[in-house]
Amino acid sequence: MTEADVSAAIAEAEAWLQENPLEPDGDRDAWLRALVDAGWAAPSWPVEEYGRGLSPKVARATDQVFRAAKVSGWGQDVTNLWAATVIAWAKPELKKQVLRPLLLGEIDMCLLYSEPGAGSDLASVRTAAERDGDEWVVNGQKVWTSGGRQADYAFLITRTDSAQPKHRGMTFFFMPMDQPGVEVRPLRQATGDARFNEVFLTDARVSDANMLGEYNSGWHVLTSALAYERSAMGVTRPRRSAADDAVRDATSEASAPIPDLSLVELAVKRGVSGDPTIRQDLMRLHAWRTLNAWNNQRAKQELAKGTSSPVVSLGKLAMSRMLHFAGSLQGRILGSEAMLGGESHPEAADATYAMLNAFFTSIGGGTDQIQRNIIGERILGLPKEPEVDKGIPFSDVRVS
């Protein structure tokens, strides 16, 4: 790759945007279809798979063109965990069927990973899939499923061979949710929301053509999908609040000139902007956000190559830390009023929500503790945690 390659790709992106401007009152869906079909939604992918065949570094250089135009839909080769996992692991027929709709956001998805006895240790899943001709029959229970009630399809990890050690004998599927045998029940959170669900699978079915990866090799697909998920969680938030704004747009230019505007404005409004500890913590939050943006750019380079990167665990753990810190800071700015809530105290209610909702990032996509283990083992080179069940058949693993 040369500077000429980068310049040429940027010029092509600029020319495409000039020919296909998105007007304020324009048809965004039609524009997104044009973006996807032109390969600019996922420029590092092959041309025949809705990409432009650019190297990861060149593809990321073109992101600045679309970012400057203030449009969305670009960069999905590293931010769309659904499409990225499908392109890496699905059979050609399945790719042809679902890849474009996934890039267009026409398919709602959910993750059927965690189980009551297999949360942080996903290699312990017991939901079973048994072959029945060209289909698999699935029985088990999943939990902490976001978007389960609206989902058209799910990424599903199952146990297909209990005679294998727990990291083997697992198979990954792209399973339809709208079918008999799939029951979704909402779970109420501390915030009052019910974004999570528990899902009961009773003789649910999924075609063998919808298997991602190979039979009994689902762990490799799962770790790849988790890397994309953690990367996304490292830069996005489930719900926007004033504290969430402290880490907004982490995929934008990292050298933001000022700390979070919402919290700064709140501090000015509340008359505490001159407090040296508040000012220091606002800048600390800004410094973390800037560093995390750089780290995410580093992780994206590795993910764009189709590799599972432990660097995304740094970003996810950092985002969790920032959300907790920002929620706490928002409460400190409000003072004792932060203990109130309801419609009569909307700013206090927002602060309470931010503090409670921060736990979403601490748990979803792998807990903070799991991220620390990954960072310790795969980045710092520390000794691995003892695995007493390693190498033995899963059917012989003792459970409490």
C-alpha cells in the first residue's frame, strides 16, 4: 500500500459522494442502498460481497470522507457484527440471502449465547442441537438476550457433541426466531427498562445451511463474533444520557478540542464549573475518551483483517469505566438533588439512569472481569487461569 493508493481511494469516495449526495429531506433508505451496492458500506470486503476490495488501512482512510459528510452507513466492515460474522463464516448461499439485508438494517438480530449456567464461561453452554436430516432440533434456555422480542434471526451457540471437551463439540447457527418452539420472556432491569430477555427453545429448528463455520467448531465462530461485539460496545451506548455523551462518537476524530459538552454545560448551569475537582474529572474523562478512540482505531485495523483481536477488550473495559465514572460525575455535579427522580427532577432521573445503566456495559458482551482476564493473558502475557475441566469430555464435567 502506498500514499497514492490512499489518495486514490479517498478521491473515489469523494467523487461518489458528490454524485450521490444525501439531501436533508432525501430518501435515506434509497441512499443507503446505493452506498451498500457501491461497496462503500464495507470497503475492505471483496467486490462480490458488497465491498471494494481495499486493504484495511486504505478502507479506514476513506472513512474520513463519509464522517466529514455527516452521513451514516459506512464502516460496517468493522462495526456491523452481524454482517461481519456472516461474511467470515457463512456458506455462500446464506451470504447471498442475508448479507445485503444485514447491511441495510432490514433484518433484526439478537444473540443467543448466555445461559443460566453459562454466562461468563460460554464454553459451558448446554443448549443442545441434534441433527434431523437437513435440519437441527434445538432445546435449551438462553438469557440476557437483547432485542429478542423483535429479532428475525439469532446467532445461536449450541452443544452438538458432549463427548468432546467443552471448547470443542460446539456449533454456531444463524437461526430464525419466528417459529414454534421459540418463547421470549422480558426481564425487567434496575433502570425500569426491559431490553433483556430469556429465551426458551423447545424443539426449535434451524437448517444445516444456516450453520456458521464447521460442525463442532462453533467456539472459533463465537470468539470472532464476540470480538466484533466488544468492538461495537467499546464505541456505542444502549441509551443516550448526559453522562453517556461524555464518551459519544468515539469513532470520530480522536482529537476533540474540548471535554464533554453536556456535562460541561450541566456544570456551568449548576454553578460548579469552577470547582477544581469537577474540572479535573471532566478533563480526565475527556483524556480517557481520546485514548479509547485511538485504541479503537488500532482494534479496527485488526478486525478488518478478519482476525479476532484482544485489543477490543481494552476498548470495552475502558468504555465500561468511562460510563460508570461519567454517571458518578453527573451525580456529583447535581449534588444532593441526584438522589431524587421522576418527572419533577428530570436531570436527577437522568443521572440515576446513567449510573444504573452503566452496568449494562460491565456485563454485556463479556463481563469486566472476563475482559481483564483476556487483557492479562493475551496482551500482557500473564499465566492463564487454571482450567480443571480442560481436555476432558464435556459430559464428564462436574457442575454445581
